[in-house]
Amino acid sequence: MTRHVIGKLDEFPDDTRRVVDIDGEEVAVFNVRGAFHALRNACPHKGAPLCTLPPTGMMLESAPDVYEWGREGEIVRCPWHGFEFNLSDGKSVVAPQLKLRARVYKVDVEGEEVALYV
């Protein structure tokens, strides 16, 4: 993997997202309450940009007639067709049977620098 410094830590405030270009490929970088995540800025279904909407949560499995919201800030949703992906591993949470998976990248905070590994 190649290390790319994508900015200083103070350029990525909590609960923000931005797109960086790495060798012609758009990578969406998310800072969710201090936890960094990065994924290819293209939905594996039809290529929509995944950085358009802020990370969200989802309804959790629960008892009948019980509605429980959880995983706030852990899910990114495609703006075109509503596919949802886990920010940490890129797996689809809406349609796992389709085996759609967003490509994820390692992001590290190294001192005052934010580094992306591609």
C-alpha cells in the first residue's frame, strides 16, 4: 500500500466528510466523532458518489412492533438508489444477498497528519 498524506488533522473536524483525489480516483474520507473512515467515492451498484450524504444510522433488528434506531454515523447511503454500506468494512447492509461492497481504505492519524493508504 502507498501512503498519501491528505491533510492536517485540524482540516478534518468531527462529523465532516470530504473527497480527495488519489491518482485520479475519488476517495471519500469521513471523520465520525474522531473515527476516520475512507471508501471509494462510487457506489458499487451504479457508481453514484457516496460522499453526497452525511453518514447516518439504521433500523436495528428488534422485536415485532418495536422500532430501534442505532449505528448512528456508521452507515453511508447511496443518493441514487438507497443502497447502504457500513463505513468500516464497506459491506452492504440493505441487500447483503447482492454481495455489493464499497471499497474501503485504511486511514490513520499520524501526529498532526491524516494519511490514507491505497
